[in-house]
Amino acid sequence: MWPPDVGGPASHAPEVCEYLLDRGHRVTAVTMADRPPAQERYPVRWASRRTPLVWRHVVAARLVARLASRADVVYTTGMVGRSSLGAALARKPIVMKLTSDPVFERSLRWRLFGADLGAFQQAGGLRIGALRRARDLALARATRVIIPSEALRELALGWGLPAEKVVVIPNPVSPPVLDEREELRSRHGLEGRTLVFAGRMVPQKAIPVALEAVVRNPDVSLVLAGEGPYLERLQKLARELPLDGRARFLGPQPRQTVFELLRGADAALLSSSWENFPHMVVEALAVGTPVLATDVGGVTEILRDGENGLLVPMNDPDALAGAIRRYFDDEALQERLRAATVASVARFAPDAIYARLEALLEEAASGRAS
């Protein structure tokens, strides 16, 4: 993913490229896109997602191979199979970053399985089995596999990845300079008790659960920023529920605007059925906004219930509605959570995290990685 795409990976990749470029490395980015990607200080090459599936893989792998032939190492944050094949054709080492189970992600897109990643690990079937074999072949070639959370690391070890190959490096956060909160609330029309969600409109985010929770809190509004294949059906659901316009879909927004919305919100809301290391949670905390979230995956490695946010079980709109009500009805709780937000994510400052990544890439390029 790459801007103008939205979501954590789309913001992470350009930041990595900028860091490496500033450190004196030569960088070329490759992405899949529906439209021409944003251009940067370094070359950004792309293959169209609109190309038929099999040919799309061929085109992307050949593009990676051609560019990798002039590089020392390939680093991929997506396109796992295509990047692995391209690096193999170019005979170059590859470091992979996983943000989920790529088989699970594809199974969701192909509607082979529901949105529960944990249950999916025991799922069978010929197509899922074939996808798993392809994933494992691609990962076997990686010199290192970077994973942002301990939760996903445990899953990956269950696939048979050697523990010595897997490195946990969390996602960094670097918020821009922002105006005062009240100015941002006015600018973006955040009136009264307002929650904000920013991310992809996909089944994993369980946004219907968030909408149901807001229905149960008639004095609360929800602003949603992002795009994805489920956007239209979620908008339709919001019209059918008794929300009276209290759910506002903004579509994709620039990164600056996302930070402004999170800063202006009373709290961020995350209702996901699975998360690895959600960018929105870290970004909200970094700008001083508590998060109300489900206690899934890597969320609990960032949020502490009653310290910098509130946690509830997944797929439980009543529990989420109760957390929303509890938060807004207790001003002392709001103040206590808000006071702890920024310090709780200080460990995710970019420089130290990107330095670790740079060291791994240099190690792979030199052949020192085992």
C-alpha cells in the first residue's frame, strides 16, 4: 500500500523510505495501485491492481526482479509472494514485514472464511491449503521476518517459522504539529460527544459492532475516516440503523487530517475482531486521545485497560456500548486516561525503531544474516 491509499501500511512505507534515504541509502519503492501513486524524492514504480490476477503477479514479480537486480536487499511490507519471487529471480536477499497472515487476508477477499483470525488457523480446504503452502515457500526465503507484535509472532511461529528468523519491531509513530484541540474540533465539525475511527473499511474492523454500540448511546456521534470494499454496505447499514445521522463517513483522508480528527475526538474507537499492531491506536494516544477498543491481538500490547484506554471483548456491542457510556459519564476517568496517553507510546518514537530496521537490512545485504 502506498499513498493515496490510506491505512497504517500506506503511511509506514514512505516513512521508511525517507529515513533510509536520509541515511544515505539508495531507495526505490514498488507498489500495487489502482491509480498512479504519490511520487517522492526517490523513484516509485507500480503495477496496476486492475490487471487480471495471474498476469498481475507476473508483472509485479518481474518489476521487483528488474529493480532488485540493481539493489543490495529487498524489503517488503506486502506483496509477499511477488516480492519473494522477484528477489529470487534477482538472486538478492529479502527481509519481509508481516502485518497479518497473508493467507487470512486473501481468504477474506475471496470470501473463503469469516473475520476471525484465530479460528482461521484451524481452517482447512484445498484453496486455503494451497495458499498456505505458497505463503510458507515465500517466507522460507526471507533472511528475516519482521513482525510488529508479540501476538502475531506467536501465530507465525505456529506456521513453522524458525524463532531465530522472526524479529519483533513495533510500528513507530510520529505525529505532525497540530493546532489546539478546540480549533480542530471546530474545523472538522466535531460537536458534542464524538468518537473517531480511522482505517480500512474491511470485515476485520467489525464496524457494524461500533455502529450498534453508538446506537445504544443516543448522545454520541461516530466519525469514520477511510475507504475499502465494505464502505458502501457500511454506509447503507448506518442509514438503516436508528442513528439519526450520528455516523458520518468521510471517506479517505490525508494523514494530516487523520491526526487532526484523532486529536479533536473525545476518544478513538476500535471494534476489530483481530488486530496486529493498529496504527490508529498508537496515533490517537500520541496526540493525547484515549482509545476504546476490543482486546484482540496486539491491541493489549499498546492499551492498558483503565490506564490509557478501555478494553472490551470482541463482537460484543453491548460491552462496547457500556465502555462508551462509562467513559463519557465519568469526567475523572476521561482526565486520568488522557493524562497517560502520550507517555504510554513514547517507546514507539521512530528513530530507534528505524535504526533497528536499518541494521537488519544491512545485515541481510552483507550476507551476515543466518
